[in-house]
Amino acid sequence: MAQFNYFMPTKIEEKTRELCEILIAQPEMQSIRKRVDTFLADHSARSQYETLTAKGQALHEKQHRGQPLESAEVSDFEKSRELLLKNPVASGFLDAQEELHAIQNSIHKKISKTLELGRIPTAEDLEEGSCGEGCGCHH
């Protein structure tokens, strides 16, 4: 049985490092990092976020078990959510999370498509419904 080396070849490691350096240097990434750091340093905003997350999880679990959600529970969650979104530190953090997620998805999608197709993907390859050539799904 052949043994596989899971370490990236040197050239890929080098280019991955370059990509990481470019990402860190981008003004958008610096803005994201600043908003995340500001949030992490703000105990009140973190507490608000953690409380909302716990309430949301509790509602989700209750719904998953097939139990009806009480209007007071939903109302309490919504009020907590509104308060969190009014907090500029917390809303900045949430925006930063979305931006970071979008960057990660974009990079992941391009690399995955490259590996899948064995070539640089075109814009059409990267469209949401496209599976690439030969899949037969006709997206």
C-alpha cells in the first residue's frame, strides 16, 4: 500500500504563505481585524453576544425537539437581537465576521474548483449553480 505525503510541496507552501501575507496586508483585512479586536476587548459587547447566542441556541433546540416556541421567548430573543445590533462594537464585529466568511468562501471555492477541474476555473465555473464541465446537471 502506497504511503501518501500530506505535506504540501515547497512551491505550494511558498505561494500559500504569499497569499496569507497579501491577505494580512489588505486594508479590508486590517479593518476586519480591528473590529474583531475591539469586540474582543469589550466585555459588555461580548456578554451581549454570548447571551443572544445562548437564547438562540435554546430556541433552536426547543424547536428541534418539536416543542412550541412561546411568544415571550421569541420576543425576548428579538429584543436582545435588536439591542445587540444597536451596539456599534457588536454590529461591527458581526459585519467583520460576514466579510471574513465571504473572503474565506471565495478563496475556498476557487481552490476547490481548481482541484476539481484540474485547471483555473472560469467565471462560469464559479457561478453558484455550476458544477463544472461534464456533471450533467445543466445548471
